[in-house]
Amino acid sequence: MKTLKAELVFTGTELLLGQIVNTNAQYLSKELAAIGIDVYYHVTVGDNLARLVSTIRQAQGRSDLVIVGGGLGPTEDDLSREALAEALGVPLEEDPEVMAVLRQFFERRGYPMPENNRKQALVPREGMILPNPIGTAPGLLLEHEGKTFVLLPGPPREFRLMVSEQLLPYLVKVNRGQDAVIRSRVLKIIGVGESMLEERVKDLLGSANPTLAPTAKPGEVHLRITAKAPGVPEADALIAELESKLRERLARNIYGVDQETLEGVVGGLLVKKGLTLGAAESCTGGLLAHRLTNIPGSSAYFKLGVVAYDNRWKVNILRVDEELLSRFGAVSPEVASAMATGIRLIAGTDLGVGITGIAGPGGATPEKPVGLVYLALDFQGKVKIRRELFMGQRVEVKERSAQSALTLLWRFLSGDLE
């Protein structure tokens, strides 16, 4: 089963400098995979004619479909048309229809077309125009010596509209004889690190179709299953078979799939069980409450969040006993437990979560190092406590603490809390 091999080239010095995130690359790769086109390479090149010409020639030598994103504007650093023409040895010619569209675009806005916009009407000989209904830069498509070359505008809104309404229908038509689709499913895993996870599924990682690939994320690991087949049902069947094997080994660690988030899954379980929640946070600064309330409808279960950073407010608001603070310190299992119970009673909820720790870089002692965090979960007076020691900088400790609190909630709500 042969499919087109695609290469995506994105031009713009701002991409290389990290000034903008290339969301077009992610979008286009996903859309091409959905219609059975393999993307083998992503290349980013700056606004330099020689380097862009060299990049297109390299792509021509190893790919069937070369798509260049960006560089179709009217300024001197927009070089995609010129680079494609030079790389393939074809002339650029002014297209009168494109020129008419450009003039109308500016006339509707009440001012004359700048002279430098004329370059946007240049088209490689025998190239096909991809109209741009919301911008001045039309896309271009050229079939040359058995290869297909596509130029697309860089602004994401124009890029996506052109891809969905013009490029994809064209590619589906020319790729129809290949009769293949690529489908993926992502399993989201918590409570096990990437290296340990790899040991547990090592024999499955060598699978050719579907393939299995782990990706480390903050506080979790994602396993992506990707299958290629003649149609969607066949691809989904291949994925389901491998997913079943993974679930047999990792059932206690898989919290969700694809676009699901840990906070979203926790929220769904709270709704399903008819439970309510309050959160008392210190070192996380409200990050747990922030994540929980990112979910639409969270007011059904999240009732109150308190960030008690100073010990005075742990006492005055959360009703933490001063003796606990003086005897054990703010970062202790005793205080975490008291915070969880305090927020549950104040909010009148079924569940209360307490988080206290040392995010750093200061405030540590030999007995209580940076990254030490205590989390407590109070369910109707019964308290579970977790001790964590996180590595990383201040922000990372905060993020991992919130993630650990959500993991604690998920395990409890799933009936899997020791």
C-alpha cells in the first residue's frame, strides 16, 4: 500500500528566532495524516532566497509532495514564489486574473494598491492558483516532473481555510487510487515514569502497523498508537487490538484518551458521583483551582478555593491549629491534613484538598528540601496524605504539585486509592 510522501517547509526568520509558534505545522500534519498522506519531514528555513531554494531542491529529491508555508506576502523578505521558480527552473509570469482580484481587494477598502503587491500576482508557468478569499496572497500549486509543489500563505486563518477548502479536496482526489488512511489514538498515563512505562510495554514498541510511540509530558506520559489501513474501520480495528493489550497492562494508570485532560476527567467523575470539592492551596498559588475551573460547568462541583500563603490565614481562614504550625511547620503532613479538612468544612463540600510545600528557590532546610510537598484529601472526615519530592525550578514544582493533586483526586474517584 503506497501513499504520497510529503515534506512540509515553513519559511520565516521569526520561526527560527522563536518569536512565534508554528501552529500551521501541527494542523497540516494532522490533516494530511487523516487522508493517508505520510509526512516524512518538517523543515524550517529563514527569509533567505539561497537557503530556501536549496531546501526546496532537497525536498524535491526525497518527497512526492512539497508544501511551503509562508513567504507569499508583498514585502522583500517574502521569497517563496521566487525560490520555487528558481529551484525548479520555471519562469514566473504575472497572472491578469490575480492582478484584477488584488486591485479589487484594495478598491473595496478605498485606497490604491501599493506597487509591491504586484509580486503577489506572479505565478510559476503552468501553475494553478489557489484563491485566498480573506487575504491578498493567493496560494499556488504546480505539478512538475512527477512531483507536486504547493505554496500557502503564512497567516494561520488564511492557511487553514486554503488547506481545508482547496488543498485537501485536491489531494484526496489525486490520492484516491492509493486508498489509505492514517489514524491515531493517544492514551494518557499518570503514576508511572517514561522509562518504567517503556519497560512494561517494551515488546509492543516494535510494532510496525500500528506503531506505538511514547511522549513524556509534565506529570504524565502519552502513548500514541498510529495505524495505516485502506479505510477507517480497518485502521480503527488495528488500533483497538493494540489498545486492548495496553489496557491489560496499564489499566490503573490510563486516565483518558486523545483530547481529554486530567482536570476534565476528574470533573466528569465528580459530576457522575454527585460530589463537591474545595481546595486549600499554599505553594501552588491557586494553580489547582485554576485547572479545575478551566472546565466548562465546573461550578457544579468546585465550590471554593483559598490560597493561604501566609500562616496567619491558614489559621484565621482555614482554621489550622497554631500548635500544628509551631510544632510541625507549615510544610508537614499534619498541616496539609488540617488545610484539607478546613476547606471542606468552610465550603460545605464532600471533598477538600490541601497542598503545602516548598517551591523554592529559598525556604528550604536539610530536613525539608526544595520540592518537598504534602498533599491531603479529606472525604467526609477521612483523610489521605501524600508526600512528594519534586525536582525542578519553582514553576515546575508548582505545576507538578497541582498535577499530583489531580492524580490523587482521580485515583480516589476511580476507587483506586490505597
